[in-house]
Amino acid sequence: MTTFPGVDFLELDSELSDEEKLVRRTARQFVDENVIPIIEKHNREATFPIELVPQMAELGFFGANLSGYGCAAMSNVAYGLVMQELERGDSGLRSFVSVQSALVMYPIHAYGSDAQKEKWLPRLQSGKAIGCFGLTEPQFGSNPGGMLSRAVRRGDRYVLNGEKMWITNGSIADLAVIWAKTEDGAVRGFLVERGTPGFSAKDVHGKWSLRASVTSGLTLIDCEIPAVNLLPGATGLEAPLSCLTQARYGIGWGVLGAAMACYHTALDYAKTRKQFGNRPIASHQLVQQKLVWMVTELSKAQLLALHCGRLKDKGRVDFAQISMLKMNNVWMALETARRRHSRRQRHRGRLLHHAPHEQSRIGLHVRGHARHPRADHRRTHHRHPRIRVVPTKKKKTARFSRRKSQAVSKFDILPSRGGRASSSPARVPNGRRDRSP
Ligand SMILES: Cc1cc2nc3c(=O)[nH]c(=O)nc-3n(C[C@H](O)[C@H](O)[C@H](O)COP(=O)(O)OP(=O)(O)OC[C@H]3O[C@@H](n4cnc5c(N)ncnc54)[C@H](O)[C@@H]3O)c2cc1C
């Protein structure tokens, strides 16, 4: 088993403490040995590798940057490095750890009562309990303040009604952190245990991204929970938004790993694949340009993540800075995957073992995921249009026929429909046939 060497063009390792490097090495080894060999199967079959949960718990990945209750109290940079390595293996795995840590353990840690912390945090940290976070609803995603879920107090109980959608870990969770509005219109957080009457989960099937991750819809119909399950410190929309800030921080780091895997795969391939004069395609400048773009943007994204991590460790990071981190780094990783993924490679199935999901696993970080399943496919074709050559109608004359061999200027050059190969290869001005795939 070869260990992933990482990508460190700017020697940023010199900025990491020994402890942070040790954490990264541990997570990297875990991914190389336990995730890479099995993840393609899970991706294809759309299953989550739940068998990895106890090991990840043992390694301290859950709630890693929290303190107390068995948590590892790592620095935020170390936590980010764990996210990076996990997402190098698969986005679904990173997503699982993000939800467990940032969206379930964090709100209990930050807003829960002592009894709630003592009951749940050790179980969640040790992987004995799995959590989910229910904020998004079918009608309200980007605008969670419009949520329709309601919680009504009845004596020593709350009665919850509502629907949640796109909930990671929903059907496998022992505990759901549900956000609902109380009678005064305030958004409050509630702990709903698996098996509570009126609470059910149903999985979303047919995703094209984050396939090795469980995504569910939750239904709450007259679901009664003890009033003590209210998170006492969470008294408005700021509470769930603060959880999203924690999760976004992890995503900002995680996508570095996805981009590293893409860059590394592309570089390896370009060094071994030979074309034009039996030279590795890495020796051609158009390929080099892509690789240089990747490593440049990746290095800038690493700097951004490291800086935000250090600010977070000092307690000085602002949610807007974390949004910038996530926005930039997700864009970088998505573009890296697109530049890496040429059609020739895809059609020939020549990419290395974990290639098929590298691209898909990044896609869903771009919110507004309700895209047509073939949207990326179409966009790729749009960005790399095949050239087809059609004669301009008016000029299709005897004179045109006589001179057509030299008359490139009399042709309209258009992207071909749907990116399909035109029936004859395009003619280019120097008379060579375009042999692009
Ligand atoms: C795999 C997966 C896992 C998820 N896990 C969870 C989870 O565990 N818990 C949870 O609560 N949620 C989860 N979500 C939900 C996710 O957070 C929402 O998808 C997200 O909030 C966007 O909401 P929406 O899908 O309803 O998009 P919409 O709100 O319908 O937005 C659609 C598009 O419109 C754009 N848009 C919306 N409003 C504006 C505006 N004002 N200005 C400009 N553009 C706008 C958006 O950017 C987007 O491109 C998950 C989603 C996915 C895909």
C-alpha cells in the first residue's frame, strides 16, 4: 500500500506543528489503508461504509476540535487536516464526520444543558450513537428562516410537526437535532431520538454525487418529545447558522483533499500517457497549463484554509471569512476536477481506481444541487466544443464547390450539437485533420 505523498508546493508543512503533522499522517494512513480499497464499490452501490465508524471514533475524528466528554481537543488546523484527508478518500465520509462533529456534537456542546452533554457527547464521540441535523425543508433550503416546522409546548412536552429534506445520516441516526419554530416564532433546536413515535426517515435515492453518503427526508407528525430535549442555549436562527459555519470550515479544508487527489491522479497519468512523438502528455504545454493552474489554485486555497484555521484557533475568525474559505476552495476543487477529467481519459476508462467519484464528490458542495443529472456532462461539452464545419447556405454555389479545398474562410465554425463527433473530422486551416477525441 503506497502512502499518499500530499501536495505541498509552497512548503506549508513548515507552518504545521508536529502534532498537526502526526494527526494528518494518522488520517492519511487510515484513508489509504481503509477507505481507498473499498470506496469505489460504495460509490457505485450508493452505500455508506458504516463499518468504518468505530475506527474513526477510535482515532478521535468525531468532535475532534471540541474539548471534554472524550473529545480530542485538537487545534482547528489539525481538525481541518483530518477533513482534508477524509475527503481525499471520499466526500461522503468527510460529510459523515462533519455532520457528526459540527452539526450534532457542536450544537449540543455549545447550546445544550449539562444533562444533554453528558448523555450524548460521549456516545457521539465514541461512535456508539450517530447524529443528524435537520434544518433544510422541502420548501426552504437557502432561506431556513422561512421554515414551516413547528414545536408546540404541551405541559412537560413539545409536539413537533414538520418535514426536513436532504438530511445527511437521517435514516441511520440515533439522534436528530431538529430545528423548528416555537409559538413565539423563534427558531429552537430539539433533540429527537430514533424510535420516537411520529418521527420517521426515508432515504433519497439516485444521487449523482456524494453517493457514499446517506441522505434522507425526515417526517415529524405529532412527534412528542420531553421538554428537556430543547437545547436551552439555542434561541434563534443564529444557532443553526453557527453550526453551518462550523461545517463550512470543515468543507473548506475537505475539498483540498479532493483537489489533491484529482491533481495527483492527473499528474501521474500525464507523466505516463504518451502521445505525439511518443512523449508523455505532461511534456505538452496545454497539459502543463492545466496542471500549473491546479497546483497554483490548490496552493492558494491551502494558504486560505491554514490562515482561517489559525484565526479560528485564536478565536478571531468571522463567519464571513469561513464563507469565503468554503466558497473559494469548493470552486477551486470543482474546477480542478473538471480540468483533470478529459473526455479521452473518461471514455477510455484509463483513470486510476478512485477516479470516477472524484469529480462527483465535489459537485454537491456547490449548493443548489438540484441540477439535471447530466448537467456537468453538457457543461463539459460546452466548455470544450468540438468544431464542426458547415458551409454557409448562401455561398453553397458552383464557385464554392470549385474552391472549397482552400476556402476555410467561407465556412462557419460552430460547436457541434450536444458535443457529438461530426460525421467527418473538422478541417483546420493548415490542412491537417483535427484528431481531437
Ligand atoms: C447531499 C446533501 C446533504 C445535505 N445534508 C444536509 C443536512 O444534513 N442537514 C440539512 O439541514 N441540510 C442538508 N442539506 C441541504 C442543503 O444545505 C441545502 O441544499 C441548501 O441549504 C440549499 O437549499 P436548497 O437545496 O433548497 O436550494 P434552494 O434554496 O432552492 O436554492 C436553489 C438555487 O438558488 C440559489 N439561491 C437561493 N436563494 C438565492 C438568493 N437569495 N440569491 C441568489 N441565489 C439564490 C441557490 O444558491 C441555489 O443555487 C444537504 C444537501 C445535500 C445535497
